[in-house]
Amino acid sequence: MSHRIFMDNVRRQTGGAGRLLSSGGFIFLLVCGAAYVTYTQFRIDVPFEHMAILISKEGLDIPNDEEIAPSEKYKGVQRKVLTEGRYFENPFYYDWEIIPYVNIKEGELGVKISLTGENLPYGEFIAKYDEKSKTWTKGIVAEVLKPGRHPINPYEFAVEIHKPVIIQAGYKGVVTNLSGDFPEKENTLLVQEGERGVQEKTKDPGKYYINPYVTRISQVDCRSQRFDLAKNKDMGFPSRDGFWISLDGSIEFRVNPEQAAEVFVTYNENDNGDDIDAEIISKVILPNARSFCRLEGSNNSGREFISGETRTKFQEKFQTDMQEACEPLGIEIIQALIAEIKPPEPIAEPVREKELAKLQNTEYLQQIEEQKEEQKQATEKELVSQKQALVKADQAVVVVTIEAEQQQQVDVTKAEERKSVAQFKLDAAKDEAEAILAKGKAEAEVIGFQNEAEAAGWKRAVEAFSGDGSQYARYVLYQKMAVAYREIMVNTADSPIMKIFESFAPGNIPQEARTLPAKTAGPVQPAAPETETNTTAEKSK
């Protein structure tokens, strides 16, 4: 009532705006309050590696034979779990419980056991999954959990931790199905794949994550084993003449990997678990060894076992018969060795001495044969050495002969080459001499022709001076000298040097010289005119 009066007063004072403001503020506060309550009370925070299990407070009552709600319509623990994250649920309808994941460590496996659902028929223990209802029956789930984190509802499944089966190198894993259909053929050692019983197919070495309630793997050692015959101190047999012969030796054997399952089923009495080596020795190795020794040993007298030949035959037959007897049973005899055969001492001593004498005689004969063989080998070795020396000498002669022939061929070839070169040089010298001779004759003829031409020119030139050679010589001299002077300084007209050129005056030159062709007599230079003292006469070329 007070709230209503307050709101009426506000409406009267603020009018319509007041009415709108008061209504909006109330709604805002109401929304904020609802959001706060929802965030704080309805929120489910599931941390890392944890899950939340919902427990419904409302709904139908679950049946009496159920431990968990069949669906979301029922009260109680729900099958669905909430994994890591943030969720919002109504706390008036649900309660929740936060628990950690099921953590399977490395080197482990998990087996789930269904705690809810229908009961299994009598004799069955493996839970079955119904696709229609999406639920499991009670029992052990065949699939295993590998290492890792798994969000599994603990109210629906219990989890057991087991170790994986590790089959070591040299072993075979014999698989036994503990569940499944019974074999069609009854009373068989090995069953077909998927049937209940020991499987014919074995597992190779490795790590196997298997459900121990569904499958059991037994390891059978297929490596080589060794058994000493003298361990029981009773390995022996009576000889043909009634003497007791004891022996010592060893048998090396192994389980055939292809027949490991058959051997395991046949000889395993479950007293020693997977170890069946003792059963194999007591049920296969020893009975067959005793049987052979007693049957075969009774065919020979005591003293015969002292000789090496009988012992050798006995040893070889023991190896062969043991292999033939044990191989069909899945046991491979690698080596059956009899190290020592001990006959009674009263017969052993004389026989031993006799055998020793035989051995010594055989040894002496063998030494003689060895010496003969060594002598023969030495002779053959010496013959071989001689043959090798002869072969080496023949090879050396052949090599020297071949080298000499090759050198001879090389020398002949070089001589022929030198002869050819000398002949070429001789021919070239002859050709060169003829060329020089021809060139000399030509040059002599040219010189003769030139001399004749010059002589003809001189003859005509002399004829121009009326056949006076001295005049022509003087003319040539003056002509040669005249061109060497640029200026001539004289003191008087009676100077001796001026008289040289008087012969070139027009009155002193013969008529024939004046009319002589220029190319024959040469140009006629006029004489220098007479001048007074200190007169300068200039002549140009």
C-alpha cells in the first residue's frame, strides 16, 4: 500500500513522464536483479579435467531395479555429464556434483563395468549395448580405455585399471577367448576365430591393450632352450651283453612358432602359468631320449661303445631320431649331442688300451701319409717354381726381342726420314743454284746492256766534240762542277777560276756540240760574262 501511494504521488508530480520513468526504472532493476541471481545461483563452472554430474530433483520416480535415471524425465542421477566449461541450470530443479575425469596413465588400460541396465543371462558377463534405448546392460564392457582422460559417469560405470600385455621378442602370444560362442566342434584343442577357447592364430611380439576379462594372452617361449641329459643322473641303458652304459650329453630345442598354440594347450597344466618348458622336457624330451637309448643301445655290446665308429653312428642316429620324434609334436630339435658314453670299467680298460693302440697306429700311418704328401707337395712346388722361372725367362726373351725389333723399326724409319730430308735439301740446293746462276746471268746481261747503252751515249757525246774525248771530259767536268756553286766572287777578269768558264763562251764551243741533242750532250750552259773587279756572278741551277 505504501509503495502504491508513493507511486501515485510521483505520477501526480511528474505527470506522464514520471509515469514512464518510474516504470522503466523498475523494469531495469528487475532485469539486473534477475541477471545477477541467474549468474550467481544458476551458473555451473566445470574446471579443467573435471566433469559435472546432474541430479534431477523433479520428475518421475525411477524404477526399483534402476540405480540411475533412465532418461531426463526421471528423478535422480542423470546419465549425461557436463564436461569442462560453463553451464547454467536451474538450482530448483537440479543439483550437481563436480568430480575429476577418469585418468588412464601411460602403460595402463581401463576396463569399464556397467552398473546399470538389465541383468545378463546365466553364464554371460559381457555387457551389451542396446542401440534403440542407447543403454548398456549390466556387466563388463568389452572395449577398453586407452591412456588419456575420459569423462565417465561413476554412477553408470566403474573403471578398473589393468596393465597391457607385452609380448617380448622370441615369444608367441597364445590367445584364449573367455567369452563368445562355444565352438561348433566339441573337444578340439584349438577353436576358430571368435569362438570361446584357445585360438589357432597367435600374436607376434608387441604391446596389446586387451580386456583381461574377455581375452587372455599366454606367452610361449620360442627361443632356443638347452637341457643336460646328466641332470637326472639316470640316463643310461643296458648293452647287448648286459653291461649298464651311462651317458652324458645335451639337447637344444625350441617350440615351433607355427605350432605354439597347439603345444601350449597340449602340455600346459596351469601349475606354472605360461612356463611350459618343464612340461616339454618331462613329457617330450626325456621320454624320447630314454626310448632311443634303450632300444638302440641294446643292439651293441659294451665294448663296441668304446670304439669311435660305433659312438659316431650312435650320435648321428640319436640326432636324427630325436628330430623325427619331436617335430610332429611342435618341438624342434636343434642339436642332440651325446658328449660322453661310459661303459663299465672292467671292460672299458682293456678295450680302451686296444682302441688307444689302434688310434696310435692310425696316427702313425697318418703321419707317414702326411710326410709323403708333404714330400709330394714340395716336389710339385719345386716343379712349379722351375716352370715359373722358365716362363719368366721366355717372357724376358720375348720382351727383349720385341723391344729390339721395335727399336730397329724406329731407327729404320728415322733413317728413311733423314734420307728423304737430305734428298729434299739436295734438290732444293740444285734449284737454288740454278736460280742464282740464272739471276747472275740476267744481272750480267743487264749490266752489259747498260754499259753498252752508256758507251753508245758516250760515243755520240764524244762525236759531238769532233771525236775529241778530252774535250767531252772537260765539258762533263765543268758541267758537274758548275752546279755546285751558288755564287762566285772574283777580283778580276783575268782570274784563273773565270778562265775555266771561258770554254763555255759561244765562240769557243764547237758547232757539233751546239747542235747535240740535250739528252745526249746535255744542256749547254752559257759562260759567265766578264765583269769588273768585285763583280758578283750568280748562277742558278
